Amino acid sequence: MKISVFIIGMLCAILSTTQSYAGGGWVHAKGKGYFKIGQWWVIADKHYIDDGSTDPNTTIGTFNTSFYGEYGLSDKWDVNLYFPFFSRSFNNEEVSLATGQVDREGRAVNSIGDMDIGIKYGLIQNKPIVLSAHLWLGLPTGKSDVDLDDNSKVPLLTGDGEFNQRVGLTASTARSFGKFNTFVSLGLEFNNRTNGFSDETRVNFELGAVINEKLILAYKLQWLNSLNNGNASIENGASIFSNNAEYVGYTYEIAYNLTDRVGLTANYSSVYSAKLILASPAYSFGVYFNL
């Protein structure tokens, strides 16, 4: 499900050597895994409309505190989970400059967010170029607080209310240059959505390096394209769950291995161009553990 401006950034985990990436086309060895507690947020006072320009909106925001995990069932199969166990959607109070009166009250909704569960299968492993296939199921476990009869209330959502199935292929390769271990991934996805939401296609690209097996730097690029075959529109872009959203987005990520098992990660995400999403960068940080 669309969880952020960039979405996939929360789903790509980076480990300490080029032989054991959690993300990309690699899969874990049996009994190995990667687990992360993360915090992600976006706050915006404007959004992209359907022609790519921006319009102002009441200041709104979403915070997700989440658990992400990957675990190797075998040397070919991984199971994956993304669980935002605390999600907060809010809008600030809006006061008229002319009268000083409150035009729109500030409100907030707190709940769990939409959960994703997945599997990944290593089609080609232990080769110069690896290839994996994956399936993610997006479960509508979030909450919706929408009053269609009261335009003064901003819809507050911690989920999009639809069950979706995302399938894809990812190819990756890695190469060492002294103390630098570089990696590149390219992925293609199709997202089948329900409840009137349009289906989507995605292209994901990632380029990164591991330095001295401690510092990890990555650049991620994603193109999200709507097939515009649905019949629902949610808040026309003043939400992270809008239907028919499109963008070309990027993420800068940095991680550091404090030990062989524990590390810290942070990223910054924005877009080069977009339609029907919030017009503001997203941020995240987390603590991860390698099994």
C-alpha cells in the first residue's frame, strides 16, 4: 500500500556485506534475518494536483512507528512483514486572518496502520547477477475518519481501506573495489488494488555502497504510474492515500553498523515530479538488528 511519498524506502534493508543484502534481489540464508524498528513522518501544507502543480491545504501530517522484518525460511524463501503498530494522522487548527475565528478545528486519529505481509523467492542466487520474485499483500488494517457531510473536517486516514496484491521481480549485482562494496538493483512491480482504486506499475532502482563494512550509502529512485482504471478518488491529493497518485521520487539513505548485528539508519525522500500526493519531503530513522 502507498505508505509514503516513496513507499519502497521502508522495505529495502541493507546489511553489512554484499553477500547478505536484505533488499534487492538477494534472499537470506536459512535462519538468517533482518529486523527494524523505524519512525517515518511527513507534514505538508500543500499537495500536488492532477496537472502536477501544487495547491495549498490545511497543514496535515502522518506519523508511522513500525516494525519491519525479513526471515529466511530456506536458502530460497524469505518471509517479510511491515507492521505500523502506531499510526497518527492529524490536521492543525486553521484560523482566519481576517476575523481571528477558528475556521477548522485541529483533529487527530491514532491507530495501527495498514499492514503488509510478503514472501520472496530467489530465482537466481550465488551468481554475479541475482534475481528474485516477490509478493506483498496489503491488508486494510488502518483507520478512516471521514465525514462526507461536513467539509470543515479534514479526512484523517491511517490506511487506504483496500486490499492489494503487489507482485514483482528484482535483479541485483554487487562488486568490490578495495574497501568499497558497491551494489545495484532494478525492480519491476504490478500492484492490483481493490475497492475502486486504480492498479499501478512501479519501477525501482537502487545504487549504493558499503564502506569498510560499516557505513552504507544508498540512492533510490522510484517511478509510480497509475493505470487510471479505478472509480474512487480520496481527497484529491491532500492525503498520502490518494487514488491515481503518480510520481518520480528519490531517497537518500545512510546506515551505520554499530556492531556486526546492530545498526542505525536514516533517510530523506522527495520527488522530482508528482500528481495527487503531498508536496513535502518525508523523513525516517530506525534501529536494525541482523540475525
